[in-house]
Amino acid sequence: MQGMHPVVPRAPHGRPVRCANAPNGSVDASNGARLRLRPARPADPATCRLGETRNLLEIDLDHLRPAPPSTDRPASIVTLLRTRTLDSELGALLWLLLDGGVSLVVAGPGDGTESRAVRSTVLEAMLDLVPSTRRRLPLGGSTEDFAWLDDAEALGWVRTTPAAPTAVDAASVVIMAGDLGALPPADTTGDRARLVVRALSRGFGLAATMEAARLEDVLAGLRRRPVQLTDDELTNLGIVVVLDAGAAASGAPPRIVVAHYLRPLARDVHGHPQRLPPAVLATWDAAADRFEHFAWGIAAELAGRVGRRTGDFELEQERRAAVLTGLAADVPSGPDVDDRAAIRATLDRQRISGVTDAGLHRH
């Protein structure tokens, strides 16, 4: 056991159980990463009940090392923070932008099952940052008829079924498009992919994944046939984060290597279009083993996008980064990493707290 850190047993709920005079033991290779410990004396019932009912104490070591998000069960934003898929500063920035209805695309290389699963798992976890009041609208892939989109014809769709009698409120909806692309195996392809991106101009949000190793690949894939979106239409994509290439193959936790912000088409006072290039929000610096952040360069623009003043936006990002850091710290009073309902409830409360604090600050 040389070189190992002290092992703290865990109760069924996953939190540490403090045991007096915890015994030593050795790794039982036949049981994988598991310690089999024979207590030197009975454990104190007040601090370690495990010792009361068995002479052999087994401790699973897997929880002691960061594990990649599981594709068998949904990961949470806390999972991504603990495995360093992103950090609290980037998470807080994305939280603010997603609150404001900005769309999110998670891109990464590889069109195999594992690569697609990694992208989907990261996207689903990041959606914890979206207000719980916002409705998710999953698409039907190749059978999607867009009955919910009342002006689909104006966006180029040839309708074969009647529109729904009641239009949806675009500002309260996030379109869940699955894997977006020109051709299968993407879930939303061709003219359906084109219509989804065009619908963002109506105020809908979008949550999607894409097979792409760079932002340039994302844009090129949606420019080509049969999607054929224009550069102006592509500015509606909002946030595009790109994952590293090795996660699916190695089983290591995925990491965001770069986060981009596509700046929407604007017009000056004379009505002339103002086309601005995409901005880099953050990148992963492997040599320094940390994220580098660049959103400060367009802070006023980002604040305006979500209806905040620049100073308030920056203060709220700092506050939310502290909230996320606290959630990732595994404090006893915080929600469990797998309890997504509790995590989302915590984020909703903090969101309301931030709005209240901002109002007091303004007055």
C-alpha cells in the first residue's frame, strides 16, 4: 500500500464515513480496485457502523479517482466540473448565456457510437444550466414534421401536415435536435437541419451535438448540401464548444478544448449589416494545465445579448462561478453529484438570488 492516500469508507449515500483507527489492508486483485480490510478491533458504532456486522470490510477505491461521465446514466454539470471538462469560470459564463436563450452546440471528432455518446452526455449535463422553466422540445429525426412551428413555410419548409392549432412560445422552448449534420448518421439532417437553424431567428433556443473537430468543420458541414445555410444564418448558433479527440477512445474524461461564441448578425443605425467574426471565450492550455479565458474582451457585447449591464454581468459571472465551485467541492450540505433534480433546484435558487441582488444593487 505504499504511496497510497488514506482511504475513507463511504456510506451508501456516497459521503465519507469517519472511522476511528481505520485498519490497514491490501488490494485484492481478484476483486479489482477494492480493499479488503480486517479490522484490528471492532469499529466504533458511533462513527463506522460497517464494522458491526462483518469481520471483513471492503472499500471500493473507484470513487477516489475522477471518473469520466458515464453514458449509462445522465451526468450532471457537477460531474463535468469535477472531471475538469470545464471550469467554474467558463461554466458561469455559459450559465449566464444559456439563461439568456443563447443556443448551444457541443462538437467533437468521430462519428462512431462512443464519440456520439460522449458528446450527448456532455450536452445533457450542460443543460443543467438552463432554467427549469424552459421547455425541451425533442425532434423526431427523419419523421419530424414541424407542426409546432407555425411559420415553417416562411422559413422554407414544405408542409405535408397541418400546423398545430396553438403556436408555442419560442422564448420558452429549447429545441433538442440530437446530432446535427448534413447526412446520416446525424439525427437531424438535410432540410430539417436547415429549418432548425433558421428557426433560431424566431427566438427559439437550440441544444445539439455535431461531429466536428473544429468550429470551421461545424460551419462547413452546415454550409454544404443539402443543408446549405448562409453565413448570416449560421451566426444564430450561439455557443459552440469543441471537445478533445481522445476521450471516446481512451475512456478519459472529455474536455472542452475551445469554446466559441458566434456573434449574431447586427445592423447599424442606417440598416447596414454588421458581420463580426466568431469570438473565442476560452481555451484549454495543456502546458499550464488550466483554462485560459478571453470573454472579457467582448463582455459588453455578451452582457447586451442577455439584457444586462456590463458591470452587473461581470459581477454575476463571478458570483455564479463561486456557486459552481461550491457545488463541485462535495461539501456535506450540497447535493450529490448524481442528484440532478437537487442540482437544478440549487441552480434555480441561485439564479433567483442573483436577480434579486442585481435589483438591490441598481437601486
